[in-house]
Amino acid sequence: MGLRRKNKSPAVLSHEFVIQNHADAVSCLAMGLLLGLMFEVTAKYVIIFITVQYNVTYATNDKSEHIHFYDYGPKDIATVVFYMLIAIILHAVIQEYVLDKINRRLHLSKTKHSKFNESGQLAFFYLFSFTWGASILTAEEFMMNPTSLWKNYPHSHMRFQVKFFYICQIAYWLHALPELYFQKIRKEDVPRQLCYICLYIAHISGAYILNLQHLGLILMVPHYLVELIFHASRLFYFSDENKQKGFTIWALLFVMARLLTLTLSVLTFGFGLARVENPDFSIAAGNFNVLTVRISCLTAICLTQAWMMWKFINFQLKKWREHIQNQIPKKKITNTKTNFVNGAAKLEDGTSPRIRKSKPV
């Protein structure tokens, strides 16, 4: 005997529908509360990665306005790691949607392809950093007052844009280390790129930690302009080998940038900071103005500038030798056909070639 299915009344169906919707609403509310609790627990840690830490607020004399400054500390490592991941993502986007499309049109060789990608990435970075750094110098008026490089040292309190600029700079150059693997850089190019990446990390981090942000910013902006011109010129050269005027402009500005760097460094460490020397070395207060630190910083800068000039001179000498070799006219070699008649070789005009006499040994 089969079981008959009972037909439910509309009132019962409506009641079950209300119960089901109520259960779904309760489950959604519970899920929302759970996610809210998770977000509340993790938000304290997530905010360390995203936002700039160590905010210090000062009130003016009339207490009508509050001025915000920033210090540095261990939590900055988390912020640098976060923006390093952002730099890796932006690197991949520029590579895929800009550089790869240009490479397909130019049909470059493997060697030029690698150099084109390197110059393309660095040109974008130098353009952005130069524009941002120049705007900071204009807003803070560092260039109008050179004594700000050493006056009121230590400069432990930074504006937001100054600190964020340094965070992004360190994050970018740290991201360049794993990019050596992701981009499958040739083994021959790895030592060269690794060398200048480590130099950038050391100098920028040193200026940030030693509270020399003003000096570091003033030296970075003209240096980035020179590097921007070089890599932009190399991009134009890969598209058309006749476009080489940019390298001449780069060579002149390169020498001027090296002289500017040495002049400001000697002026700051040798004269400015020496006069306001505070013998109380204190990491907590951010005071590193002692003789040992000043000599170490000045030596590191001078050695780096000397190394860059040595590489620059070798590069210019190599280009000069190649230019001279291209100017020397090549000897035209004419191939003449010979006919063999009765075992003797004769030229097409009927004359027989001269037989050289053997010289005694």
C-alpha cells in the first residue's frame, strides 16, 4: 500500500517559508558577527602593514593648530614589506601591459630584450621618484635653505610625505632583489644589478636611520634625474640606433651630479655637523652626530662616487674606441677570378700572376 503525499495548506507553507528565511537571516547575522570579530582582532595587525606608524602630534603656542610629525621604529619593517609586495605587483603590470607589447613590435634580441626591460622599469620608477621628490623639496623649501641640512640636528621628526617617500624608496629597492629571479635575469647581468641595488638600499636606509633625511632627499632628486635621462636615452636607442643625443646630455649631467654630491656631503659632514656636534651619542634620541659616524658616512659616499666615476670613464672610453674603429675606412677586397690553362693560373685579362721568390730562412 503506497504512502500518499499530504498536500500542505498555504498557511503551513507560508509559516515554513518565514522560518526558513529567519534561519537564513540568523546564519547570515552570525557569519557577519564572526567576520566582524575576526576583522576586529586582525585589524590591529593589518593596520601596522598599511599605515605609516609612529605619529607624533605637537600643538602650536596658541593651541589652535596641531602639527603632525613621524618618527621611525621597528614597525616600519612591516610597512616596508607591504609596499614591497605592492611594488612587485606594479612591476608585473608594467611589464605585461607596457613593456612586453613594445618588445613584440621592436623584435629585439635576447640581450637587448633584457636591457630594454631593465631600462623600462627603472625609467618609470625614476620619473615617479624624481617628480615626487622635487615636489617635497619645493614644499619643504630645503633647497632655499642649505643650513637645514645640519641645523637643528637630529631631524628625528619627519613630515608624512618625507617618511612615506623613504618607505616607498626602501620598499622598491628591496623588491628588486626577488625580481632578479622572477624576471629570469641572465647570470652575466646579476652581479651588476645586485651591486647597484645593494648600494641603493644601504645609502637610502642609512640616511633614514641616521636622521639625515634632508641630505638624502636633496642628493636623490638630481641623481634620479640623471638616471632617468640615461634609461630614457637607452630606450630611444633600442628603438632607433641613430638616436644617441640623449647620452651626451646624460654624460654632462652625470659629472655635475657627482660634483654636487661630493660638495654637499663634504659641506654637511665636514663643516655643518662638525660645528653643531653633540657628544651625547644616543640611539633613543636619534643623535648620531659623532666623529666616527661622520667620517664613515663621508667615506662611504666618496668611495661610491669614485666607483661611479670609474665606471663612467671606462664606459666613455669604450664608446670612444668603438667610434674611432667605425671611422676607419675598411679596405676593399676585390676578388678576381682565375683560369687554369695547361696547369698555369691566368687572370681574366690574360696576364699571369707573379710568382714570389722564396726568401732564405
